[in-house]
Amino acid sequence: MNFLVLLFKGFIVGIAKIIPGVSGALIAISLGIYEKALKAISTFFKNPMNNFLFLFPLGLGVLLSISLTSNLVIYFINNYYLPTIVLFIGLIMGGIPSLIDNVKIKKINFIHIIVLVLSFSTVFLISLVGKQNFFIETNPFFDFILFFIIGFIDALTMIIPGISGTAVMMLLGCYDLLLSFLGSLTNMQAILINIFKIIPYLLGIILCIIILSRLMTYLFNHQKEYMYLSILGFTLSSVLILFFATFKNNYSLLETIVALILLVIGYYIARKLE
């Protein structure tokens, strides 16, 4: 995979992270980079050069996307909500055929059904939780702890497919705080001002990724069919929740037609990029 393709895929994953209800990990699966990225992180020092050449453009794409498009994405969500969300629903749906191909079950048993039901229910239950203001900025010490926790949770949602990081942040009441923080990172002066928030945020992300990537890689190596079955449950639940939440309002015929066209485009892009 060449540098520009990986950069572009990372850029799309970064945008997905910003949009409430959309899982960046699911988009990564749809684009065919999720499992490879996990293995590259968890086995980084076994082949550092190759792993770096794979992870660097991906990470750069994600960072550029989040820092450059935060305000733009919010603008589109506020002004063109339906087509924006439906495009990403299409991107997620584009990964479903390959998920089904990876769920190589010769004979379905009771455990398979339980795994699918539990994974499907998890995302659904998270969507029902009311918004809570657990995180409030207070003083420098608590800000350090706060942004470490936010970074850890953010990385957790990056790695677990089907769970939207922004949706979780909204439930915890710190979505606006995180978005304004990330949006300020394009300004060098803002970076210097926020350096004691950036450091713990990055530490939280790094610690979580180190711990969880090893666990997820182990599970993919030893329980692959159950992992893909779980991800399939997460995906189906996410698509249904997003779809019904998006179309609960009345839209004009033109908006609906445009949205459906973008749904097909998103699906096609995911299938091609995979």
C-alpha cells in the first residue's frame, strides 16, 4: 500500500472519529486497514521499519483530518446533517460483505448466537444512555487527569469496532470540550497554551493502544471467527441505530434522493478502497 493511499485512508478514519455515532474502527475495517494496524502496533519492534512505514501515513492522515476538518465537519453536520451521516453509513455498510466473508463458521452453535446478540446489544444499550457531565475542567492537576482519561477512552473507542468515540464523549458530556481542543491544534500558539492538556491526552491514547492492541491481536490470532462475529454484531447495530436516528425527522424528497445517492457512493468507496 503506497504512502498516499494510506494517508487518504487515515484521513477518512479521522473524519469518522469526529462524527457522532460513526465508529472510526469500523471505517478502518471497511477500508481494510484495521487488523493490519493492530498487528503493526502490537509487533512494532519485531519489524520496526515496515511497521513504521505502514503506521506513519495512517497516523498522519488521522491527525491531519482531525485537526484540519473538525470545524468543517461540524459545519456540515449542522447544515447538511442527512447527507453527511448517510455518506458515512454507506462507508460502514461497504465493509459488511468482507466481515461476513471473514466469519468463517462451518456450523453455527449457541456460543456464536450469544456473541452476535451481545455485540449487537452493546452498541444499542450505549445509544440509550443519557448524556452525563462527568468531565468538567477545574484546575491544572485535574485537567491533567481529565485529559489523560479522555485520551484513554478515546483510544478505547478507536480500537473497539462499532463504538463511536464521539458518541461516548457526548454521553460523558465532554464532546464539545474535546472537539474545541482538537480544533485548536492547527494553531502553534494554541498548541503551546494547551501543551499540558496535549501531553496527558497523548499519554492516555498511547497507554491504551499499547495495552489493547496486544489483546485484540491475540484475540484475532486465536479467536478470529468470534472476533469477526462480534464486529459484525457491532456493525449491524451501528448501521441500524444511525439509520433510524438519521431518518427520524422529515426531509424533503430532494434531500432524501441526494442522501441515498451518497449512501451508494459511500458503499462503493469502501468496497473499492478495501
